[in-house]
Amino acid sequence: GTPKVSGEGASATQDSVTIKQDGTYVLSGSFNGTVTVEAPDTAKVKIVLKNANISSSKDSAIRVKTADEAVVIAAEGTSNSLSDTSSYAGNAKGPAGRSASAPLTTPCAARTTWS
């Protein structure tokens, strides 16, 4: 499928979502690909999962390359899942579907599966 994302500074294709500036982004839908954050070093990014099912056969489901801080939360009353590839080059594995070069917080108030 194709992901749906709301929030200025984000774009979506069939297999990717790219976030390029600070703000809050609501992500929904099922797709095989990666959500990549490439925002300025001063950016604070909040990703709200709202019935999102993201699997990646090549990388982490969510990869934060650049930002001051990134937070991933699940919208209340939703069911979400993130899964990543089973093999990485070298030691490049992120924790269960997400990887970050900037601080990444993942409080989960709704049902979210990380694998």
C-alpha cells in the first residue's frame, strides 16, 4: 500500500515517508518501506502512529538521520506495528524497527508492536 502522512514538511511515496522539518506528523496506512527523518539539527519532530503498519525488508521502519529530537507515539485507541529487516551491515542495527542518530523517544500509550 501507500502510506498517508499529514504535516507540512513531509512527503510520501509508495515505499517511503520523508520528513524534512520540525513539526508533528500523523502517519497511517500499511506499507513496506522506511520513514526517514532528515530535518535540521535544531528540529523537534513528533511522529504520531495512527493505525500504521510499517515493515522494511532493507532498513529500520523508522530511521532518524538528523534532528535535535524525535518522538514516536501511538494515537490513543489505535493498533500499530513496526518491523525491520533481519540483517544489517556491520553493527548498524537499530532497536526493533527504529534507529536514530538523534535522541529518539518512543512512549506507547496505545497498542504498538515492535519487531
